[in-house]
Amino acid sequence: MTVFDIIGPVMIGPSSSHTAGATRLGNLACAILGERPQKARIGLHGSFRDTGQGHGTDKAVVAGLLGFKPDDERIPNSFDLKGDLEVEFFDPELDGSTHPNTVVFVLTGTKETITIKGSSIGGGRVIVDKIDNFPVELSGDYPALLTVHKDRPGIIQSVSEILARYQVNIAFMKVYRLSKGKEALMLIETDQQVPATAQKEILAKKDINWVRFVDKISL
């Protein structure tokens, strides 16, 4: 057990799950999109929906999209500070097995619209478990590189070789595919940040269609 497990994260209250975790989910969703969104449809599920307004969950997820951290004193005023960000809340259609503190983001940026589902699992900790149609396990506890690519031999090796050249050590890697030979999503958690030049080299590789670096999201 650590001190963090006892006292929880440094945060604006009232709840580590409904406020700090919700803010971190907004941070992660924005990082996955790769830019501050122009439009955000936000679906609050379960306890997030039922008690979230009292806990400030709605303001916290918007604050996360604006780049505020869990200890930012501006979180309660995020609606007033969102500028030209269009925000719409909706009730997502999720089954009963879904974690009660779950949010679905449908984010539109300058180049794409992406759907992200994540949950706040306690103490400010979170997990993103779906990006578009791909199941994933992204916690924000480590820097992470995400790629969407054609499922074929050699992709993993070529990405690994580029990271090695830039002295980026791989801590964890997993590939999620929808079906054999179709699109796949690769999640690589690393011990260092992945330089922008390395990301460009990876994106230039044949059959790699999308690359995103998601830095560690502080608690």
C-alpha cells in the first residue's frame, strides 16, 4: 500500500472518482484525438449520470478536454471557460455490465471524429477501454504510442526498430485487431516520451494509417 492509496490524488473535490477521474478521462480523450476538440458529445453512464451533476462530473470532463488537471481550481467554472468548444450531453446506450462511472466521448477535431469510452475506477485512476471499434486498455499511467495499421507481418517489427533507434524502451505492448488481415490497433506503453520525429517516421511506414502519442496523465 502506498501513500496515494491512503490519501488519494491532489485534486479539486468533491470526489476522486467523479471529479479527478472524470478530469483525467477528458485529458486522455483529448490526447487520443490529438488536439483540442471543436465539438464534444459526452455520454455519462450509471453513477456518472445519476449523481454526476452534484459531484461536478459534467464540469470535470469538460475541464479535462480543455487541458485542466485534477487539481486545477478552474474546474468548477469549465462551462464558462470552454470558449468556442461545442458541448452536448447525451445518454449512451450501454449494457448492464458496463462500469457505473463510465463516459463516452464523441469528439470532432479539425480532421476527424473519434469515439472513446472510458471509466473512472477509483482514487482518480481511469481506464480507456474502447477507441472507435477497437477494445483497448489505456490507463494514462505511462506514456503510450497508438497506431492503427493493416494487420500484416512486419508492422510490429518496423515500429519497434524505430523506437529502438530513438532509445525509447517498450514497457508493454498489445495489438488489438477486429479480424485477421484487416485493421488493427497497437498500444505501446513506454518508459520515455516518443519524439515527434519518430512518430512521423512511423506514420510514413506502409500500411500504418494513424499514429498518436499519449503522454502520461498526472494524478
